[in-house]
Amino acid sequence: MRYELFYWPGIQGRGEFVRLPLEAAAADYVDVARSSKDQGGGSGALMKVLSDASLALPAFAPPILRAGDLTIAQTANILAYLGPRLGLVPISNGDSTLFLANQLMLTIMDLVAEAHDTHHPVSVSLYYEDQKKEAQRRAEPFRRERIPKFLGYFERALRQGSARGEYLLGPTLSYPDLGLFQVTVGLEYAFPNAMTELAPKIPRVLELRNRVAAEPRIAAYLASERRLPFNEQGIFRHYPELDTD
Ligand SMILES: N[C@@H](CCC(=O)N[C@@H](CS)C(=O)NCC(=O)O)C(=O)O
């Protein structure tokens, strides 16, 4: 199966939560909007799929995955589909692990949405510069309460599951581990001071971040040009005024 990922070129964004599992499984995939226009790529290809009236359901926003005749959106939904197909979710106890994986992934995406809202607290359609005051107000409780609460939850999940192994769902890598890696490094990029302060309280989360980064295929991906750098157009943006001193 050749998968097609449709996501904004130039940022990691939510697309990265799909790229990482595809890379970890060495799946055959095309990052369509990042391929050249002559090959049917570019942003035009993304706009085309967004307005495609022939789909069973239109997609509201990227990331969007095309797998044969199926075109689906919503990051956690895409991953619920890909996880078992890429061997990135343990299949045991019937399908109960699939729901646990989805629970973890949906929680990761909640955290991602809150991280995004620190720089766009009023509207996604306004520039950051037009909502800076509100952004500072929003970022303060996000750093003080929300990052510790979310990452504290994942710390507990890892502690509770530690009898089963070193990953969130047992002894092997699953897609929520990749999601937790991505949100952790994203927060470290955006809020380095707040994350340094929090580090002693989340040792397992940080160990998992290192373990994922050292997975051979992930390490190769992170060192490649396919891994876009974080920047101030993406979800995790480093604005020093939004971090602690
Ligand atoms: N809950 C959706 C959110 C999708 C989303 O917000 N996508 C962004 C890019 S990361 C977008 O282009 N949104 C356009 C919009 O909300 O109008 C998901 O997890 O996929």
C-alpha cells in the first residue's frame, strides 16, 4: 500500500504526528504537498483534496491520509487507522489496546491544541502580533498548570505500565509513544525554560523521548531533510515572551 499524506508544506504541524509512524514503520508514503508540482504535488494538491466533492466525506482540515479508495482526516483518527496496519499498536486482549492507544493519542492532541492556542488565543485567522497580549495571558497558566498536568498524566501512565515494559503500551514501540515524543520535543522547543523547570518531575517522559529518538528509523529520519525544523509558522513556536524567565 502506498499512502499519501496531505499536509501544509514547510511546517511539522499536526502532519508530523502522521509522518513519524510512517517513518518508524518504513512505510511507502508520499508527502504530497512537499513533492513537486510536476509530480502532482505542492499546496495545490492539498487544496484539491480539501475541496474534493467526490469523497465519501469532505475533510475539514489537514492532515489528510489517502489509502487506496479511503480518504480520512483528523490526526488521531488517521493514527487509529494506521496503527494496526503499520504494526505500531500491540494487538492483545481483543481490540481493547486499540482504544487505549486512541485514548492516549486523543490526549496528546488535546495538549497540542492547547499549545497552539498559547500563540493564537483569540483566533487562528489573526496574526500572532495582533493577539500578543492575550497570548501572554494564555501562556502563563498553560506553562504553570496545563503542561505539568498533561505531562504528569503521561508520567503516571508510564509508571503504571512500567511492569509491562518501557513504552506506553508495553514492551514495544507504539504510535502514542511517537506522539508523546513529538509533543515533548515541541514543548521543549517552544517553552525551554518551563520544560527545564519541569524536567525533574517527568523522568519517564524524558527517558521515553530519548528512547524514541534513538529508534534507528526515527534517528535516521530526524537526521534527514525530510524532518523539517521547528519554526514560528508551526504549532510549537518559540516566542521568548511566552516562556518563563
Ligand atoms: N482536530 C484536527 C485539527 C486539524 C487542524 O486544525 N489542522 C490545521 C493544520 S495543523 C488546519 O489547517 N486548520 C485549518 C482550520 O482550522 O481552518 C486534527 O487533529 O487533525
